[in-house]
Amino acid sequence: MSSYKLTKMTSLQEVLSFLMDEGDIDDATLSRETGIPASSISRMRLNTEANPTAATLRPIAKYFSISISQLLGDEDISKDRLPGHQNPSQFTSARMPLINWDNVFDWIHGNLKFMTDKPVKWLSTEKNIGEKSFALLIDTDTFGLVLKKGSTIIIDPDQNPIDGNFILLSTNDEKLLLRQILMDGDDIYTKSLNPEIKNIKNLQKNEKIIGVIIETRFSVVEEIENVAQKSRAKKNFILSGALISKPL
């Protein structure tokens, strides 16, 4: 794993390009978040002679949680700054990090060292969510069509679960479980999201609700590409088989 550190930057072009790469955002996204035209943002990134006004720089600096002097490269950006962090504008309710499953407990407990080791992708949502919200990638086919492989789920620890919600649970040995919560009066039950597991059981004493899944996202473009790749692979396999079996 490579170390992710701030490098010395002395110009608006360098600083802005770095911050946008770090946050995985493009000109259009930053324009939507700040109200600054995308053409102006592009000019600042690409033209070393760009000379924007304070009115243009101020919302960009505010968005990235830095001063105008830091944005211009006149002052260093703090090394303690959380990589990829932005202040949401009036156009976007909140942003949350897409983290690895291994880092869930670090994020929940505020141990953020893992975020300085490499860049973290941040996602935006229009929903009103808590500050501890985070996103995870579903990297297994276990959940079938309920949570398809390649989906991204957004989890909010501040949401109170209600009957039927999908939730993230933890056990005493820090094992993570995805479940559906079912409520009957004061009784709380959980059901596996694996369609092959039908049993429903009481919420166990060693199980703690980490948060509620408030949003699921799935990339249709990626799914189409995956289907196309499988189709090409199958076609190549059939063609290669036909060539092998063809008599000389």
C-alpha cells in the first residue's frame, strides 16, 4: 500500500487539480456544488495564467475546507486535513466516504488513520443523513437480486431502524452481517438477505445494529459491460472449440 501524502504545491492550478483528483470530482460536479461555471473551473485547472476573482475563489475554497491563500498555493494545506473531505453546498445534502469492509469499525470509532494511507472516494447524496454515514461496496453474489454484486450501499448509523429496513449488524467478534429487521411490538427479529436462507430469528444479545441502509446504487452501465464481456468470452470459447474440432 502506498503512502498518500500532500506534496508541496505553489499554484492555483496544482492545488485545484490535486483537490479535485483527491475527491474524485470533475469540472461539472464542482460547478454544481459551488455555482462557479464549469468553464471557469476548467480554465483555472489548465491555464497557469488564470487570474480569478475572490468571488470565484471563495466558494471553491469553502467547498474544500481550506482558505483562499491555501487554494492559491501561498500557504500549505494542513497535513491533518482529512483527505477528500468537502463541505456540501446548498445543492447537495451530504457526502460520505466509500470505505472497505475492514475499516467499518475504524470509521465508527473515529480512527481515521486508514484514510491517510490512500485516497478515499466520496459520494454525494440528496438525502438528509448523519455525519457518521458511510458507503460500502457489495462484492459478492450472496444476496442475489436484493443487493446485486457491484452495488453500493449507504449506511446511516444515526437512523432509527423501522420494520422492514435493511440493516448492518456487528457481533461481539466484530463480524459484519447484512440483515432485514422485522418488528412485532417489543420483539425484534432479523432475516438474512441471502435468498437461500429463509429462517427468521430474534436479534441476539451479541448483535449490535451499526446502521440502516438508506440507499442502494447500482451502475447499469457496468452491468451492461459485464454482460457484454461474458457474451464475448462465450463467443470466443465457442469459436475456439470449433477451430479445434475442425478436421484438417
